[in-house]
Amino acid sequence: MATTEPLHRAYLLHARPYRESSLLLDLLSETHGRVAAVARVGGKTGGARKAQLQPFRPLMISLSGRSTLRTLAQLEAPTLPMPLNGQRLFAGLYLNELCQRLLREWQPLDGLFDHYHEALLGLAGETPMEPHLREFERALLDLLGVLPPPGEDADGVALMAEARYAWQPQQGWVLRGAAGSGYSGDSLLQWQQQRLQTPQAMNEIKRAVRELLRPLLGDKPLHSRTLFLQQRGRNEHSSGR
């Protein structure tokens, strides 16, 4: 007999039509991690339920069933969606796409839900959005086991702010010396200590994250980035630039 669990926090990553009067949901659940569930949205109450299922909206859900594809048994939406607009909306879509493509179903990562929630709060605020994105990426890469111990290079030696490092998969940060390509130790330390401040560090860590994510994402480009570039192109065209 199918059982229904207690309510717990969740966010909707993506939804699409599924069979008759249903939606197939991709959810980030505080309890279960990334999960798929079917939501029935037909009948008298279906419209109201469908309206609650929006990305970036804090949800309370419970699931029922025994298979990996569960049924959305209960749904509450205690607050409105996070107010993401313009570039911040594309940044939120980017976070969702990272979760969809990098997280395995039914394998919760300790603390990731809170990192996602905090990232959305940051994007919905008035502070620069880059530090919030870089912090979520750092937490995600760390929980996926990609990053080495904080503050250490591939040999277990403390990172030096004045040195430069290259990234070697399966090894970590490899010392390059005081000049040349790669990433500055100061930028890496700012990132790991969650205190990104300088423009140089912002740019270097953005480049480093792309390098670290490339093997995980494969050759398929990020759809959210494609949408962002298309929108930016339309804006530049309409402004005559």
C-alpha cells in the first residue's frame, strides 16, 4: 500500500505536461534531493494547484508511492515566488539547470538545499549576483567531490596568495609559480573562504568554474546560457548597438 510522507521543503526545477491533466515535475527536495513526481492538475482544484507550481517558489510537499516516480500527494505554497527579473531570472534558470544535469535522483547531498535557497535569496536581493552564483557553484562542486580540501593544492600544501595554479582533474590545483596562465592563489582563497571581492577574483573564478564544470556537463551547452545570450542579442539589436 502506498504511503504518504510528512510535508517538507522543496523547489520546482522544471515541469512539463504528462499524460492527461497531469504535470511531470523535476523537484529539488530537502529530504530526498532531486526527484521526479507526477502532479494531477485536472478537476476543480487543478487550476489552483497548477498555479502554485512555479520555479523559485518555496514549496511544502509530500510524496506518495513506492517507485522512483512518485505522486505529489500534498502541496502548499506559503509564500510568493522569488522576484527574479532580467539577468537574475537567467541566473536562477542556470542554477536549476545545474541541479537537473549534475544531481542524480534520490541521492540527497547534505546542505545543498539550503545553499540553493540562499542563492535564490541572494539573487532576489539587491546585492551583486556574481558572488551568490560562485558560492552555489563552490558548494555544489564540493558536495559532488570535485574540489580538493579547502586551502590546499594537489600536493596538500597550503595555497599561496601570490602564486598561480592550474587545475588538473582528479588531482586539484597544481602550482604554476608566480607568473603565467592559470588562476591566482588569492582568487582561489577568496572563493574558498566565501569572500569574493575583487573584480580580478570574480573573473578568474568564473573562468575556473567553467573549467571544472566542463567534464561534468559534457558537450551539450547550457540551455540557460543560450537563452541569456539570445536575449542579450535581441536587446542590443533593439537599442541599435
